[in-house]
Amino acid sequence: MFSELTTWFDENGRDLPWRRPGTPPWHILLCEVMSQQTPVARVVPAWLEWTERWPAPRDLAEAGPDDVLRAWKSLGYPRRALRLRECAIAIVENHDGAVPSSEAELLALPGVGSYTAAAVVSFGFGDCALVLDTNIRRVIGRLHGQALPPPSLTAPERARAASLLPEDALESVAWNAATMELGALVCTARSPRCDACPIAEWCEWRAADYPPDRFAHRRRTQAWEGTIRQARGSIMAALRASHAPVPVAVLRRADPSRIDDALAGLLADGLVVRVDDEVALPGSLGS
């Protein structure tokens, strides 16, 4: 199964810039954080801009939070941008500016969870690590007869994934990359292309005639139109576009029903600052 999967990947994997040889661990870390709940097509231009502007942790650590939030643009969940800056500061202060190579040290950094730590170890340092993103979990789940993996990672699921991971470091990296790509391009959540799958003969879900998702009742689709999230996005877009504070009254005209709740959440998250009746990105008021 390993050779069939990696051969498929060599022939069909996308030419993504962070997959090129010599990509430093810091750039891998940026990619992994940016890619959380964000399509690759939107990540690529942002990643290219960030890696050119802040090629090392020390560069981002010295940037102002307002510049970081503006550079984040419309990637969504902008708290990730501030956490990346906090992560860069921690790397400079605790690791002399070099991204640590162990999962334990990576997990101690702001904004780095178990998936991101394992991905940096695997794709950034070429070491053996169990990488379990949504795509990999879906592929492995189907190999074991599940339509989709559980909403939350379970111990048995982790054990099954670990049993498939090659012990050799280079092979484990190849396995992680190929399985992730298979989930993204072929073994998709809604419309899997089993006829194009290089490991279809090992798929228990297919052999069982595609039983339905037993966790469907626990999954929810996040709405967007008319939500607080949409209002938060409109506020952040207005502040990114302005280098001067924006009056709350101006923001309220854009979405009078949601703006106050959205603004309160952004203030609590540290994504905006407010002075009297004006709002700005943190670090942009000069006081």
C-alpha cells in the first residue's frame, strides 16, 4: 500500500511552494497555521508574502501587531495572525530564533497544537511524527470502514493511524504527505473518487458498500450570512483598509444589528483597540 500511495503522490501531488526542497521549518509552521480551516488557494499568496516579508521568526517578532493583521488580509480567524507573532517572539526569546525540532518544545509555543507540532517535525525537519489532519484522518478512517472520522480524535483512532505510519523517518514523511494529498484530492468528504484511488483495494469502507456516516448527527455546518463572524470580518476589513482609527458609528452603519456584539468580541480577543468612539488595530494608535 505504501508504494502505491507514494507513487500516486509523486505523479499527482500539487506543486505547492512549501513542498519544495529546502523549505525551512519556520515557513512550514507558517503554512500549517495559515492552512487551518482555510483553502490552499487562499493560503498560497499569503504564505508567499509572509515568507518574503518575515523570512525568520525574528523578523515577525519585530513586526507591529497592526502590520501583522493587515498582512493577514482575508484569511479568516485573524487571531491566528497574532498568535503567530506571539509564537515568533517565544522562539526568539526561548530558542535563540530557531524553530525547535521536538514536538514537546513546539507544543509549548503559543498557538501550536498537536497537529501543527507533528507537521513541523515531519515536513520541516524530516523526522518521524504522527500527522493527523482532517484529510489523513478521513483516509485512515475509510481504510478501517468509516465514512468519516469521529468529530474529535480518539485514542483508538490514533492507535490505528500509528500502526500504519512507517518507522523509517523519510518514509513516514512521504506517507504523511501522500495520505494528506489523497484526502484533499481524491478521498474527499462529499464526493470521493474511488476509481482514481491508488489504495482502493485496501479500503474497508468501499468493500462494505459505503456505509453512512454514523457521526452525522454530531456534525454542524457553520453559517456565515448574518452571523457575528460575518460582522467581525467586516470590522477587520474596514480597519485593515484604514491607517486611521475608524469611528464606531461608521462601522455600525454597515451592520447595525450585529456590530456591537462583534466589536465586543474583537476587543476581548485583542484584535482591536478602542479609544472613546473610535476603533483601530492594536499598535496603530501610537499610544
